[in-house]
Amino acid sequence: MQNISEQRRDLELRNSVDTYLEWIKTHFKESLYSSGTWDDQKVSQYCDGVAISSRDKFLQVVVGKNKTHIFIAKSNSNSNGKVLKRGDLIKKTLLGSPNPKVVIGNILEDKYAFN
């Protein structure tokens, strides 16, 4: 059973993940609207497909039909000589696994860019 401080840490991460997922959806909508290629069905399909799943030391953000968007570090760790902080956004490799050498932001610090 988790103690109270662990539960609070999880809540902080969950809230930040929810905020990031909403940011992904908003960014996608804005990019379609500004490009003049708005399609209600495409927007709905994309936004409904944004989800999160767990994978070892990472949370996996999935968009569309099981397409990995990015990984999020669940806790502080050392992966392949790279120190990862809890909440780090980690790009994927061509094979779809996390690439700890490419960290593009941190959701707990509200620092991220669309990849």
C-alpha cells in the first residue's frame, strides 16, 4: 500500500500528464485550423485516440491507432548513462522504444514542445 506522500507524488504526475494530453489535442487542432485543412472527423479521431499506457519505467503517450507519440519518465533514474528526472519527456527511437538521450522537456515543469 502506498503511503500518503507517494500518493501525492502520483497525483502531481497524473495532473501534469492530463494537462499535457490536453495540450497535445489543442496543439493539433490549432495546427489544422491555421493550415486550412480542418476536418471534423480527423480532429475527433485524433483527439479520441490520445491515451496513456504504462511501459516499464515510462508512461507511453499514444495517439491515433497505437502510434507512440512520446514517453514520460515515471521516476528519477539513470538510463544508458543519461540521468532522467521524473516527468521528463523522452522522444522515441525509429523502432518505437524510448530514447533517453533525447529529452525534450518536463511535464512537471510545464516545459515541452510538440515533436
